[in-house]
Amino acid sequence: MKVIFRTFLVLIVALLSLTCATLAAASAQRASVTVTSEKAYRIDTALDKAELQVGVAALARDESRAEARIGPCLSRAFVAIFEAVIAKSNANADKALKALGSEAGAEYEVASIKPITRPLLKDVRQMLKLSLPPGLRARLNGFLPAFAKVQSLNVCADARAWLAGGLTPAHEPRGTTRTSVALTDIRKLTGSAGEVQLGDLTASQVRSLKQEKSRSAKHVNELIKQSDTALKSWIAKLIRGVEITVEATQTSTTGMQTSTTGT
């Protein structure tokens, strides 16, 4: 049984580069500092410090909560859909399984990495209060609704609704298509080419930003590795549970048929 869970954890790290640190470091190193650059410098420094305070235990707590909230209801839905795949009783069952799997992966990740994204979203909102270059403002503004779409996912409700609608393409829930669109939007925003000149910082500020950003990025990457490992473990456990349930049901059904035939 293969279910495709899309991951966008790497996009969260990429978004960190949109903020002041990388942009300011690329600007001319002069003694004069604009008011916007100074404010952005403080905001971004605060972000790096906040990310460094995020611990492994915080992610583990949110991972456990996500598993407890999504796991049981998703397992029940996957059992019903996987049985339809095996029986070939529904032409759209396999597609539904993959689409809901993608949505579940995104919902799980958003829930489990809240300790990382919370200060990041605060940083983005604070940056948007400044007088920013149009290019940077557009990218930051574009991220918020794209991320909000992923935050609003509810794969359990979507799975129940789609099953009730017979898993037909016409009844596909908005959440499954929203997942793909949101991830595509975030990829475009984080993958935009070119640098935006935010303003001038002093040489010492540039050095400080580089150092803090390097430490923060290393720490966040380590946390993301843990979250990715937890996601893979959850997927394996979920799938194995579904397989065991389906196999048990098939064995029971076969036994009953054999008993009836013998009688």
C-alpha cells in the first residue's frame, strides 16, 4: 500500500531567507543605517533568537497531538478506501487514497512544526508593517494566505465527506486540491530569483546577522530532520495498521464463506 505524503518542511527553511538577514547582508556595507533597515534588523535578530529557543520536546509534543487527532479517523477512512481499491469496486479509490494521503501529510507537518512557524509568522507580520521594497512585500504578502490554506486543512472531515459522496471526482473535497495549490504557491514564493536591497547596515550588523542566521538555520534544520523522521514513522505505523485491519477483515470474510459453503 503506497500513499504519497507531500512534504514542504524544506520550504519553511527557504522562507527564512526571505527576511532581513539575507537581504541586508547583500546590501552595501555603509555606516549610515536607514530606519527601515534598523527595524528589520531587530525583527530578524529576534526571529533567529526565537528559533534557537525551540527545543526537541516542543516538537515532540505537537507531533503526538497531531497523531492523536488525525490518526484514528484517518485509519478508518483509509481502511474503507483501501478495501475499495482491492475489490476494484470504485474506479476513483486509488486516486482518493493518494490525494487524502498528501493532505494528511501536509496537515500533520503544519501541526507538528508550530513551534518553528509561530515565530516565523510573527516575523513576517512585523516585517509587513515596515516600508518595504515592492518585491519583498509582495513575496511576504503572498506567503501568508498560502500558508493559511495549509493551516486550514482537515483531512478527517474531507475523507468522511468524500466517502459519503462515493469517492467520485465530482465530490472531491476542496482540501485535497487546496494542498497542491498551496504548496505550489509557497514553492514559487520561496524560489523566486533575485535579491531585494533592503537598505544599508553597518559592517558589524552584517557580521552579526550572518552569524545568527547561520546558527538559527543549523538549529532549524536539525529540528526539521527530527520532524521528518517522526512523519515517516507515523506514516509507516498508520499504513501498517490499515493493512492489518484489511487483512483481518478479508481473512474473516473468507472464513465465513468457507464455513457457509461447507454447510
